[in-house]
Amino acid sequence: MRNICKRFLSIMKKSNLNSKKNASSKDVIYGINGPVVTVKNTKSFSMTEMVYVGSERLVGEVIGITDELTTIQVYEETTGLKPGDCVVGTGDPMKVCLGPGILDNIFDGIERPLKSIEEKSGVFIARGCSVPPLDQEKKWDVEILVKEGDCLQGGAIYAQCPETSIIVHKCMVPPDISGEVIEVKEDGKYKINDTVVKIKDENGNIHELTLCQYWPIRIPRPMKKRLPSNIPLITGQRIIDTLFPVAKGGAAAVPGGFGTGKTMTQHQLAKWCDADIIVYVGCGERGNEMCQVVDEFSKLVDPKSNKPMTERTVLIANTSNMPVAAREASIYTGITLAEYYRDMGYDVAIMADSTSRWAEALREI
């Protein structure tokens, strides 16, 4: 696992070295076909690299490279783009921000906070709307759990803060970093980008640890070993626990026609199952259905704590009128968020409604 992390870190470093070159390049659009954009005769981009397309800086991802053409899928509406518009590379893959503030929030398929976007652009998402995924000004009450001289490995918890009244957020060392703690801040209130711990690795490099980290959505977070699926998930629904038992770490499907109660079943699972955190992905659902989900979840009460269910829930709302590329990415975004809380030691239940519309997006792409 350590070799995989080192190889991933070296790839990221090479990408960062090329980011300035990509940012200053003058690569332009050659062709446009729906959400797919092509660039001709360029060597500036790498596979799965995140790029900005056009003057409105639409978010896109490189999905194909040949000697002649680079193919990019755009996660926003491409209306108005034309050949000759600039394409700028970032040098990094498509990734999400992981830190306090994820819970009790609603994101779209590429982790753009819909509440903040509504305040900035109204009820519709403006093209090229750039909003930080997490609130960068809010201060969190942070408790530091390490001291100078401690040796930390990837995944070690160095700080924690109450994310909601139900869940304590645990700040972990990124998987590709390890070393000795050389500087520690005192307990207090910090923003997510404030440095609270500094680590020196075996090569003498100093890494600043904040309350958040970034992780590519298409790369699984590394793990030491896979635990056996021998513990049942208590769903709270006797007919499911009796006839269709589900194991923690396992997967299950809820098939059915229109109006047969699939979404309501997921609501009941989210409310009564013995998971600590719920990640609900509305993948390609109609807008009125997602409004119903948001309204239902806001009224649900957690039977364990008698607090609102939203305090241990994150919603990813990717409706059917959004670009199919963002719909395809929404599942990866949800899984990455779930893996992040899994690494903290929480039991996480992720629900995708529906995977059939995700498959439609894959076919359309």
C-alpha cells in the first residue's frame, strides 16, 4: 500500500510541475459534440486531468488522448462554446474537498454546494459558477490530539472538532504522508485551511496539515485490509432483516417499477438502520423528486439522538436536467465522501437513487 501511495504522490507532483505550463498554454477547442469537446494537436494534458473550458471556465475532465485529438467531457452545459475558445489545464485530476462542513449540506455531482450557489446565482446554477465546496470562513472548535515528536502514518487522527451535535469530525493525515510532528498549534477555533500541525517526512520535507484534504474521486482511498462482511446491517425493517438481510460492507439493490416505493424504502433505511452516517446520492432524479427528498429528510428525526436527521446526512442532488457528465461523476463523489467517513471509523450507508439513470448517463457519454 505504501508503494502505491508513493507512486500516486509522484504522479501528483509531476502534474503540479506541469500545471504552470498548462495554465499558460494556448490550447483551443477544435470540435464540440454535446458535452464532449476536442482539442487538436496538443501534448499539454494528461488522462483524467481537470480542465477549464471557454471564457466562462466550465469544468471538464480529460477522458481520451491520441496523437491528434484530446477528448474532454464537460460537466456543465456547453451551449455557447465555439471552436477557438481556450482550454486551460490544472495539472490535477478531478477531486473533492474533504473536511468539516460536509454533513448537513447539499452538493451537486462535482461537490458544488447548492446552498451557497443559490445565494450567489439564484435558483438555477449559473454556468461556470465557482464556489468553494466547504465554508472557508467558518471557524471550528478544534482539539489537537498529537504533540511534538509523535510519529504519524497516513490515516492517523491528529485533530477533531464537532461537525454537528451528533458527529465528531476527525482530521486524518493524508494516506500519502508520514513523518514526525515538528509543530503543533494550541486548541482553539480555526478555519478549514488554517495549518494546525506540521510534519517532517523521512526526506526532510515539511508538510502542513489543515482541517481538510483533497482526494481524486476516481481513485479509491487506500486501506490496509478488507474486513469480512460478517456483521449484519440492522435496517429496522423486519421484512428486510428477515428475508433480505444485508451485511455491513455489502451491497443491495431495490428494484421496482414507478411508484412502487423504492425511494420511501430508502428513507426508512436511512432513518432506522444502525449506520452512523448517511450519504444519499440523487443520481438523475427528476427535480420534483429531489425536492421531495430534501423536504422529507429535513423533517426526519434521528431516533438515536432525537436530533434532525440532516445532522448526520449529506445529500448529493444531481437532477435529470443537469449534464450527464456530472451525473456520471456524482456516484464517484458520493463514494469518496463515504470512504472518507469510513476511514474515521464510522459506519456509513450510501444510497444511490437510481443506478439505472447512472447507467443511462454512461451510455449517453
